[in-house]
Amino acid sequence: MNPINNFTEKNILTKGKGATKPPKQILDNIWAFPPNRDILGGTAYFIISDEGNILIDCPPYHEDNLQFLQRQGGVTYLFITNRDGISKHIKQITQALDCQLVIQEQELYLLPGLRAHSFEAEYQLTSECELIWTCGYSPGSSCFYYQPLGGVLFSGRHLLPNKNGKPAPLLLKKTFHWRRQLRHSELIYQRLEKSGLKYICPGANTGLLRGQGYFRCC
């Protein structure tokens, strides 16, 4: 049974009023949703995988987006990169998509009443995908590493476009611990230099990418 049909018209259709931009395919099997004001203008991503489709952070809660995800085979995992990737509609999204929530353990308390899998420092989500704790922007800030395509890092708010359009840690008003963020930035680059890193997909400020949707590292 399609999970969308389990929701009442009030639960979904009232959130679907008005036009919404469709997600854009930016790389093979990877889609970017338009910035979502419910997560402070953040960008959610969707990966189509033989081991289960993956949603990274919350897309705009809109009927069109839910139907798009169902047409692609649904969602197995919803991974939250940081506290600001949590939409106020996260309960409705996870119920409509019937997916497994995954979050770093220090941000688990932000999901009261929701069943979620938490991890400490690293977690192998699938044979191609790894979750890496990168404390700094928030206590449980984490990155998502996708091995195909030469290596893709979904950096959440850990690395964002700076004023020169380059990926960098940024000191913001909501930054939890700047020195830890700097340290984790060095560590993750060192680690992925061996594994391979061709693209970085930031979780916010994507307008500075001028429509490309990612940084190309090499």
C-alpha cells in the first residue's frame, strides 16, 4: 500500500498548496531539492541506491515531493546531518515515506517520540555509504560519504560555500564549537584523500554554487 494514501487530506494536501520547484538531478542517481525554509534554507538530497534509497535532511513538506520520492522507489533511510536539518514536519515525512531515521547520538534528543537509529563516531549505512561525525557546527553534526562517482561528500553545514565559492568551515552565529569544527575539517579531508573525493554537496548556501549543485574537487 502506498504510504501517502494513509494520510488524510488535511495532513498532506494542505501542505501541498501552491507551486513548488521539483528536485533537480545534479549527478548520476543524485537529486537536490530546492532550499527548504523549514530547515533554515537548507538543501536536502536524494540518492537512488540498489541497497535502499537515501534522503539526506528534510526536503520541503509538499505532496509533489512525496510523490516524486515514491515514484523513484521510495525512501529506506532519512539521514539528518545536523540539528538544523530537522523539519517541523519530520514526523509526517517519515510516516508518509515509511523510512528509517538515522542521526548522530548527540542530536537524538531532538526527535522525541520518533524511532531513530543513532551512531557515535562512524557508521556504515550500506556498502557504499558511510556516516562520519564532524562535531563543530552542532554537537552531532555529521557528514555522509558516498563512495561511487569517485567519492561524494554530503557535508551538511560542516563545509559550506564561502564568499569565494569554495567549500570551507564557516563561523556562524549558531556554531556550537569552532575549534572542533576546524579540527574535524582537517581530519575528514585527510581521511577522504585516501578514499577518494570528487564532489562535495553542501547542505546550505547552495545558491552560491550557481546552479551546479556541487563543488568539484578534482
